[in-house]
Amino acid sequence: MIITRPRDWARIRANLDEIGAKKVFIMGCGECATVSHTGGEPEVLQAKVALEQQGREVTGWSVGEVACHSGGQRLEIRKHYGEIESADAVLVLACGAGVQTMADAVKKPVFPGLESVFLGNVVRHGQFEERCQMCGDCVLDKTAGICPVTTCPKGLLNGPCGGMWNGMCEVLTDRECAHVRIRRRLAEQGRAKSASPLPPKDNSKKLKPGRLDLRDRALGHATAPAAGPDSPDSGSAS
Amino acid sequence: MSRLQSALEAGEFVVTGEIAPPLGTDLSAMRRAVEVLGPVSTALNVTDNQGATLHLSSLAASRVVVDMGFEPIFQQTCRDRNRLALQSDLLAAATLDLVNVLVVTGDDPRGGDHPEAKGVFDLDSTQLLKVVSGMNEGHDMTGRPLKGGCDFFAGAAMFPEAEPWDIQIGRAVEKAEAGARFFQTQAIFDFDKLARATEAMHDAGSYVIAGILVLRSPKVIDFINAKLAGLMVPDDIASRIREADDPAEAAIQLAIEQVRAARNVADGVHVMALGLDDAVPRILREAGLEI
């Protein structure tokens, strides 16, 4: 899930002041930002109060199902058409993807109300941790299911670095070194040599900007793996 | 060919010193340090934005050391450059007659003077060592042949006192296999652990140069314990300096003892004088080295 945190209100205020926005519509997100407690109903209502304290009118608000879904968001916009039409600006309490979905769908200035920080695991209620950076070139098979790209603050594929002390990380000193954890877990599983040493990352596999069309796969385009003897698609060929 | 390499291969006990390039373009202080340390050292490490703080580049500063008649160890961290820039600088280093290169990961930018900087770490130190080995074989990291090759004597860092030891030594052996012919260690306080490391690295075909830190004042000890990643001055050594009437002299005496101890268990010493450069010739002489 995409983890967000509240954006500095001074920046939001400056954004709205810059265009002289007196009337604002607020859009939340029923998915990640609701779980992050940054863009669900309670937070949207808090934002409403904050905007009203600034002397602005909130023409309406909504927390749709999921802010980054273009189709769903258009339906949500249709439901609140008049409220959005009468607003000078829209404040979106969702991740950057949700902000852009909104900005594409309405003709009003749209401003971010949150900062998008990482793709997070929900460790427990209200506690999130980044475990994957979506690099497009997964090494978890070699690293015992612990991602060094994400978990090591330097993102080193081979470690530990020289700062490791008693098994602890030099940057985040309250945490175990990711590479110590990887090597321990590999040793426990009897595959100590599996991780070492990993070759440099193929950064070209990180699609930037990311784009994926499932229809391409059906047509056998580049996003699909080449059919080979190990490919699940190759059944009829053998 | 690298004088450092010849000396190590001839079984000589080597001495390396540390030169910090300036923040700015005034090279006078750096030249003075080279003049003091150069004549008593086999080679001089020239640091690369040490501690993730901005300094003039190791590439240019290393060449200054060559021009002054001494041999530098060009340091390259993985922190500030991607694989294109790293290879490009290695090629430049070869044309500038920099024969030794020390490959290190580099401190995280968040601990330096530009904490907003992006840490690059496109390659890690093991991967970069492999790149250097490949360049010595005449190709870049994609396998394309170089017009005019390189002949670097490559080294890496290790910390014989870091636990867990099995992971530490496994890592150092990987670096040796990737092409590290010599290792310079973090500051040594426990010479039994140094002996253990040297034995293991000799088995892997590499030399070990022991880090000696001149702990010139209680303030320096506090700084090391608080700021330097992966380094802690043991209490007995710290109190010896703290309780001395003349901490600098106590630090020099300690360094003399340590160099003497290292002579039996390492292939050389890397003296980190922390500003006491002028004391280094005396430390080496009184430790019994012919300089």
C-alpha cells in the first residue's frame, strides 16, 4: 500500500492563496490514505475545519473508493459535480497518483494535501515499513526474502558495509544490518553462498515512467516473458 | 608499476598515510602534509569526500601527490557516482598515472555536510572491484574492449574487530575474489583479532595493512565514538589518553606500541594521524621502522 503523511499546512495554504482560492472541494481516498489515517473521512473532516478556519468555504467533500482509479474517480466526480464546479480549487488527500487522477479529470486547479512516502507493508495497525522499491529486477530469491535494495539505507546489493557494528546498521543504528540478516537467514536455510556476490542491478528494468498494459501480454508484446520451456505459456508447444 | 605493490610483494613492511584534500582550491596545507608524510610512507591515501563531506576530488589531489614525487592511493567511494562516472574516473586515473586504487562503499550522505544529497550507490564496493579487475583485463563492465588498458593495484577496506566475524571475513574474502589485492583496516585496538584477519586474508591471496589511529585528544575520542561509523575506542585505551597529563604525547606513545605490535601480524600500517602529521615520522622511527 502507498503510505502517505500529512503535508505541511503552510504549503497548502500558500498554494491556495496563490490562486486566491476562496472555495475548496476536498477529495480523500478510501484505500491507502484511509489506512494511513491521512485521507479517510476523519482526516477529510479535519482538513475541512482547517480550511474554514482560514476563512475558506468548503463546497463539498468525498472519500471515493480508491483515488488512483480513473474510472471510479470519474464516477465520484460526477456525484459531486455541482460542488466541484463551484469550487476554485480541489485539495486531494491521497497519494500523488490520486492527485494526478483528479487533476486529469477536472478542469480546476488540483493541489496535493499529502506527501507520498513509500510502498509500505502494514506491520500492525498504524505501523508501516518499506520493504519493496519496485525495482523491476527482484533479488529476493538470492537474499532469503529480505530486500537489500530497500532495507539497507545505502541500497547495497552486497554487504555489510564498513559501518556495521555488532550486527547493527550504521545509518539506522537501532536496526540490525540488512546484510547480516540476509546472511544469517541464508545460513540457517543451508544456502550461505546464494547471495554472494550479486551482480550490479539492471536499472533499465525499472520502468520509468512505469506503464503496463495487460493486453500487450495477450498479444505477446515486450512486457510478457519470452515463451521458453519453463514458461507457463509454453504448454501447447511441448 | 605500483611501488606499493612491489614493496608488499617483496615482503617489505609498508607504511601508508592519509591525505585529505581541501574544501576549496588552496592546496598549500595538503602539500605540506604530503611533504611530511610522503618521505616516510610507501604510498599516501587521498580521501574521496571523506565522511560524506565536500572536498576537492581525490582524482585531482592524487595527481598532485604524483607531481610531488610520491605515490598516491586514489580512493573511490560508491556514494557519489554512478557506474558511468566511476569507470570514467578510473580511466582518467590511469592516464594520470595513479596506479593504486582503494575502493570503498562510502559513508551515507545523511551523516555528512550535504545531508540532502542523493546517495548513489549504483555499484557497491565488491562490484566496483570487479569493474577494476575487468579494466585491468582490458574491458569495461559491459565487456567492451578499452583502447589502452589499465594496470591498477586495487585495494579495499575491512574491519577485523567488527562482529559477527564470520560475516565480516566472508565479505572480505568476496572482495579479495573480486580483485582486492590489499586491505587497509579500520583502526585496530585488538591485535589478536588483527592476526586472525591477516591469516585469513593471506589465505585469500591479499595483504593486510593495519589501521593505526593517533588518538590525539579526549575530544577526538568522543568524536570517533559518536560520529565514526563502525568504530569504538575501547575504555582502557580511551582512559589512558583521557587521564594523561599530555594526551597528545600519550597518543603518540600508544601509536608507537601499536605500530610495533602490527609489525608481527600485518604487512604494513596505515597511520591516520588526525592532524598530528608531524608526529608520524617519530612514531614510525620509535616503533623501529627504518625510514
